[in-house]
Amino acid sequence: HANNAGNRFQLQTADGRLTGVVASTGTWETYRQTKIGEVTLKAGRQRVVFRSEGRITGGALIGLRGLRLSPLP
């Protein structure tokens, strides 16, 4: 939603971190896929955390429908 645009997020793994800024899709009903970066994961069970990086404005960090991790070719 436009109210959440500009919020900062981070995706943390044991070995690294990605950061980014939430972009507006205009409404809560409109979703968009976007690549936020690349992380390296070791074999085995991992913990991946997606959360705010700083103060949240607009009532929510992001309207996140899902997070997809894909292996690189």
C-alpha cells in the first residue's frame, strides 16, 4: 500500500544481510514480485529472518504475500 512506501526492511541469514526499501503498489490488493538480492546459504537447516530496519510508518512494514528463495543457475 502507498502508506508503507519508504519503510526499510532487512533479510538476515547466519552469514549475511540484505536491505531494501518498500515500494508502493498503490493498494493492498495489488502485489508485485521483485528481486531484492542474493544470499548464500550453507547446506542444512537455516533461519532466514525478514523484518523492519528502523521505524515503521503507515501501520505495517509491508503487505508481504510470500518470500521465494531460488537457487542460482
